[in-house]
Amino acid sequence: MKKVTITIDTDYIPAMALLKLAGVTGTGGQAGYGIEAGLVSLDGTVIHEKRKKVYPGQVLSVGREWQILVNKVNDRNDVTD
């Protein structure tokens, strides 16, 4: 499983934008499709809203392949296997 930490300088980030920023998908269309298909969960609950607000401290997961943690302003974005 790839674990990614994404740092934002806003109050939240839309789920679709987070998937693109983390490198899970290449386009917003792909991100939207994955969310609508029920492949994405937020803190363990499946979401279907492409623009679902993801706040610092929350974890967005894509199956058992990706886990994205959102942090508030910190100068690092990390990817680990």
C-alpha cells in the first residue's frame, strides 16, 4: 500500500482534487469516476461525492492500494511504499 501525506494551506481540499494531487489519478475525470464507482473512502466510509471536503487529519483511501493523509501547512509531501 502506498501511503502519501499531502499538506494543504487551505481549510479543506475536495476529494477529486486530492486524488489528482496525490498522483492516484492523472485527470479529474478519472478521480470522479473512481469516487462515483464507490472505490474511495474517507476515514473508512465510502464516499460518492466528487467534491467531498477532506479536512486536515482525515484519511482518504482508494481500495487497499492508496492511503492519503491530509495535513495542514507543513513544507513536505511524502510518498512511501
